[in-house]
Amino acid sequence: MSSFRLTLLRHGATVAPAGMLIGHTDLPLSPLGEQQLASRNDHFVRFPPSSIASSDLSRCAGFAQQLAATSGLGCHIDRNLREMSFGELDGLAKLQWSEQQQAAWALWSHNLEENTAAGIESWTDFSARVNAAFRAWLPLSEGGHRVLITHGGVAKALLLEWLGLPAARHSQFWLAHAGMMTLYWDDEYPPILQGIDNEVVLGE
């Protein structure tokens, strides 16, 4: 496999209220989220994609399919590239959490690799899922600029795996809505992180 540029682009803001966990909950982009992603179009004019993949959730897949159509490409959609599942808490406003659910979240936050209270997906299972899905996509992709439209947690899980870092380091990487990570990929070397761009046009 030849070397290539890899861009991870997080979806834009959604209609979810602040603080709501929306792992597998399929909520659409807000008008702001659509504007945030539209602000990235210039990047893809400058660096045209050669292959595109996406989570199947609409907050990622909608822009991925639009970008693919504009670029004259197909779009690889995979449900295994979804964000982490937050179990009972997924799509539930924090004000609605019971005391048991609050305790479950605290337990998971303390030991995210193994704790699965309230049906929350463990980081171990989550990371294995998304990294396997990414590796399955690579042989199907081609060209010099491969693009994954993704979720914040997925981008972290991939990056930690590539950099050989433990799950506890996940909070040290932050990707804004419509933030981008760019990497240089070559099978003969570990992936090289070229940059994280959280400078997103927000509108008025």
C-alpha cells in the first residue's frame, strides 16, 4: 500500500441539547453544524479526496455522501465506525439520569477500559470495534487522500491506537465539531500526526 494523506473530520454540531450523550442516538446536524462542515469544503478543494468512509449515523453520513457526490466517488459506510454506545444514558438528558445512572457514569469515567455499568460500551470493546473497521476499510480505499467522516470518540480511539497510548490518555486529545486531524500514512512507518485543526468557522 503506497503512502497517503489521511484526514479524520468530525461531524458538526447536532440538535442535541448541551451535555446530552449521543453515541448511537441518530440526531441530525443543526444549522450551525451544517455551516461548520460547509466551512471545510475549501480544504477538500485544495486536497481532493481519493476515498471516503463514514459512520452510518446521519450526522456523519450526510456530509460524507455529499462530499463523495461532489468528488465523483463512492462512499464506504460502516456501522462499526459509530461513536461509542452509552447504553441507558444514550440520548438521555443528564437532568433525567437516575442516581444509579449517575453512579454508573462515574464508575465508567473512573475505569473506562473495563466498566460497563448501565450498558455503557467499554473502551476496550469500542476501540477494538472501530480499529477493526478502519483496518477493513484500508484495503478497499485507494489514492493519495483518504477521508474518514467520524465522531470525536472514534477519532480518539484510532489516534491512541496508532500512537500506542493507553485509554486513560483519551482526554488529552480534543476535536471540535468539524475539527480535523491530518496524518501521513505509510505501511513502513507508524502513522505520523501532521496536525489537529480546531479552527472552525462558526457563523454569527
